[in-house]
Amino acid sequence: MSAERESGTIGVLGGSGTVGRVAVNRLAEAGTGSLRVGARDVERARAAVREAGVAASRARVLGVDLRDPAQLAAFCSGCSVVVNCAGPSYQVLDTVARAALAAGADYVDAAGDTVAMRALSAEAPTELETRSAVFSAGLMPGLSGLLPRLLAEDGPLERLDTYVGGAAAIGPLSAVDALLTRGPGFGTALAAWRGGAVVPNALSPLRSVALPGFRGRVHAWPFLSAEAEELAATLGVDELRNYTVYVSERIPEALAGAWARDDVPIEEHVPSVVAAADADVAVGGPWYTLLFHARPRDRDRSGPTRLILRTPDSYALSGVVAALAARSLVEGGVPPGTHAAADVLDPRRTLDDLVADALVDEVDLG
Ligand SMILES: NC(=O)c1ccc[n+]([C@@H]2O[C@H](COP(=O)([O-])OP(=O)(O)OC[C@H]3O[C@@H](n4cnc5c(N)ncnc54)[C@H](OP(=O)(O)O)[C@@H]3O)[C@@H](O)[C@H]2O)c1
């Protein structure tokens, strides 16, 4: 173990991005080790570190292209934890995780989802016997799979409804991820979880509905994500309905239009997704809500049945979650192996941290 590793260097790859710069800021504020920030554009990364209010002496900036194995290995070398906020996540998959583990570091991924976890598990590196890799450490996936567990602490649930969405700008890189979120590895549109199984075509879109914690009327699209399916199985709920919420039909239409033309390279569909998200934000500014509603099996039991969390910035809040996952690794709170953040973060402590975070407007647990 190198001296630098003992002193705890946390590497944030993609630390100049929308998610990464907030992870850098929160890790610096928490004093969680010294920081190494990586991206291809070094000047932009330096500016991001400055804007995050982190002294240059606390964060070393390194130029790195994750597609270059030697540069990636050099970035990971000497880190105790590597936090990956670079993407597109569903193209990067387990690339950065493997480099981090090979360097003897633990790993956090702000995205990744089941597809990246499967890629890593397919030929699991031996380092996972002693080191940890935590994927899906963002808002969705991430908080969407973690926070509903608070509603099941006082007894089993008959039904759980989850609604996550709002208006958020989507950058070109994240637009590629949105376009790639398709197929059985990610989930099933219109499906619900009932009686221990996925039921296809069980639900219809809810158009122009008013939902607690959401602004105005919104459109809720049923999508049983891989994360929601996992949550349903873990909690043993009889029925789970998972909805992605949009302020207009622009984003679902842009995605559907792109998926209908999959003969065209994915990059050509990026502008329409970015424009759809920008148009949604132009209506009433950026906002995002997570709403979880539970019906306990025992209707007389005490304990909360509804949780609402509101944030102005879903991408930035994903950076907060990635930083919390890194802290948990540094504290030794995560067992070796590959995990989703929702399975290894403490929901109660995470909620307390979010309540105290400037990026959370409201938390209502009742
Ligand atoms: N779980 C969630 O809820 C959630 C929410 C939002 C986003 N995400 C995911 O988080 C990731 C980041 O999203 P974002 O919107 O923050 O993206 P972004 O603003 O475009 O930032 C991407 C960052 O990665 C760096 N980067 C890009 N390509 C790279 C490469 N080849 N090698 C090294 N660094 C590279 C960029 O810097 P350079 O261009 O200078 O290299 C930048 O620092 C995406 O995969 C997205 O899907 C997850």
C-alpha cells in the first residue's frame, strides 16, 4: 500500500461535469481525504475545482481520457477510492471500475446500473474479494432505490408506488445515456411488479395528473426499471408501480422518435433529447421530485407511508449521493464485492444528510 493510498486520495473522474463537480465540492467540504480530479480538458477541470471552492492544494487535476488504458491506470494509481462521474455510463460500463480495482482502490459509480454491475460480475476481478465497487450512486438509479426502504422499516408493504421526475437540463453526454436506457437490462415500459413477478402491460401512462410534491400537472410513464424490480423483490412487496415523471411529452416523444430510427447513429439523436429537456426547463425552471407512497400490509401499523423529496437540480444531487457513497467506503461501511448503492447505503443516515444539504428544498416523511 503506497503512502498516498494510506493518506486517502479520492479520485473523481469526470470531476468537471455537472455531477462530478458537486461530488468534488461535497468531498472537499466533508474533508474526505485529498482529491484528484480527472477529465480530458484540464483547464476546464481546474476551473471547476476553483468554482467548487476547493483550494488547488487540496485537489490535484490530471488530464485523462478513460478510453486510454495507460492514462486511466495512471489516474487510478495511488487512489483509495475512485469515483466515476464520466460517461456515457452505458458505454463505459465497467471500464473504470476494473482500472480502479486493479490499482487497489474501491470504486463508486454515479450511474452504471445493472448493466455495468453485470459486466463487472461476468469476469469478476479477484480484487473484489477485498475491495468494493458501488454502482448506481446517484438520484435515479440511487435514491430511487434507497429511500423507499424507509417506508418498509415498520413492516411489510402490500403496495409501493414510486414517482420520480420533473424538469432538468440534459447535457449531450447524459443524453447518450438516456438514449441507451432501453431494453431488458434497464427495465420494462408499462410493466408492474405483482406477486413476485414482472407483469407486462399492467399499467397505462397517467397523463396530466396532479401528484403530491410535483408542480402543476405532469405526465407519469410506467417503467419497471431494473432497480425498481430489485427493490420490489428485496422488500417483498405484493405490488410495485414505478413511474418516470415528465412535465410535458417532449422527452418521451424525443426518445420514442430516436428509438424508431435506430438505423441512425445514436449521436445524431442527441440534439433532439437535449432540446426537449431544455424546452421543459424553459417552462418553469429546473425542479425535480421524488415521491414514494406505501400501503402497509397491516393497515393499523404505525410508521411513515409517504416520502417526498424535492430538489432544484437532479444532476447535482446525484453528485451529492456519489460523495456520500465514497464517504461510506472510506469509513469501511461497505462489504467487499459489487453492490448497488441502494443496497449498501444507510437510508436513514442518507436522508439526514440530504435534509442538511443545500440542494434539497424539502423532505416530507409522514
Ligand atoms: N444516477 C443518476 O441519477 C444520474 C444523474 C445524472 C447523471 N448521471 C450520469 O452521470 C454521468 C455524468 O453526467 P453529467 O451530466 O455530469 O455529464 P457531463 O456534465 O457531460 O460531465 C462529464 C464529465 O466526464 C468527463 N469526461 C467525458 N468523457 C471523458 C473521457 N473519455 N475520459 C475522461 N473524462 C471524460 C468530462 O470532462 P471532459 O469532457 O473534459 O473529458 C466531464 O468532466 C453520466 O453517465 C450520467 O448518465 C447519473
